[in-house]
Amino acid sequence: MIVCDNRELIFFHVPKTAGSFIEKSLCKQLGISEWETQWSKDNVFIKHMTPKTYFGKYPYKKHYRSFSCCRNPWDYALSFYCMLTQWPKFASIHGHEMVNKGRIHPMNDFKDFNEFIEASYQGIGPEQPVRRLRDTLSNPITKFLTKSGINIRAKLWTDNIIRFEHLQEDINTLFPKLGLEPIDCSVRDSSISGNDEPVDCSSKHDHYTEVYSDKAKEIIRELNKVDASRFNYTF
């Protein structure tokens, strides 16, 4: 999350929508440290704080201009799964230092992505992944950005939405309107940090259209009717 008080501008970071890349790319331009994208000046963790929570705590900033990102629900679900099965910090319940030593993250108890979606949708499998499926993979964009209930008519806190699928094009269009210089998306950093995580927090996987079973595809469609309709996404 980026909060630039002198420009009265906020970037709300929906997980798995290129938010970390945008934050890191804008820090120098806005004179903000990467620490400030995660913690407020009064030491509150804000990295993935929703607008509703943030403005509830800082109501005097409601007039700030803001923007955020959305992503195709099927691609979002696959990226979320891959993050929790590829990154060492999630591969073990004890963190990256215990990789190959401790019990693997419960998400890894499933044979593969499709089994995770199909089985956990039916309530079969470890409790944490089952809960995460409902909490995280069901209309995540509307849930994060809405002012009220999760429905197609619920108003979002921001009208400035960058589509993950058109990242460069949308950044080139939106950023000048917000007084920002467009950033170059061709230089996304795929290097590895000191704790064996991708610097830009990305995960590796095939294109989502090549991964899904028919059943898993329909489950994500069922769970994301609002997001798919609001942002005009199809498989």
C-alpha cells in the first residue's frame, strides 16, 4: 500500500494483482521507503489494509485520490495457490528456515491445484485451505474494495482500477491523470531476495487456461460471479 500525503494519493494493494511491483516502482518517484508501503507513520501494518479499514482509522484522508488493481478470477486463484506452494516461507509451517525440515504448508497436502480447488470446495482436506478458498478466492477484488455488501451494485472506494492483464496500457493511461510518471512493466524484477522469495512477489505457473480442469473452472466461476460480472471477466 502506498500513501503519499503530500500528493493526497493512495494505492490500495489487493494481494496478487502486481501490487508489490507497483509499490517498489513508485517508491523512488514519490520519495517513499519500501518500509512505508507496509507500515504507517504511526506504526500500523497497512500493506494489504482494505479501504474500509484504512478510512475507518484515518477518516480525514477520504478525499484522497486512490487507485487499485483487479485480476481475472481464474488467474488470481492459480497465482494464490502457487504462492503458497512455491515460496519457502509458506512451504513449511515454521517459515523458510525450516523448508525440507518441517511439515509442508497445508496447501501442499493436495496433489495439485485442481485437487485443491475441487476437494476444498467440497470441504475435504485441511481446515486452513478450505477456509482460505472461501475467504480469499471468492470475489476477492470486490470484497477488498467495496464499501458495503459483496454484490454487483456495491460501490467501490475507487473508480481508478488497473487491470492486471493490461498492466502497461492501463498504467500509461491512468498514471498521468494522477500526476504520476508511468512505470516500465518490462523491467519487472524476477530476482530472488535474501529469504528465497521473488523480489516482486510473483509465482511461476503455466497460463491459467492450460491448468484448469472443467470442474475447477466451474467452481471458480461460481465463487466469483460478482467479480467476473463487475470487471467483465470470462475464462
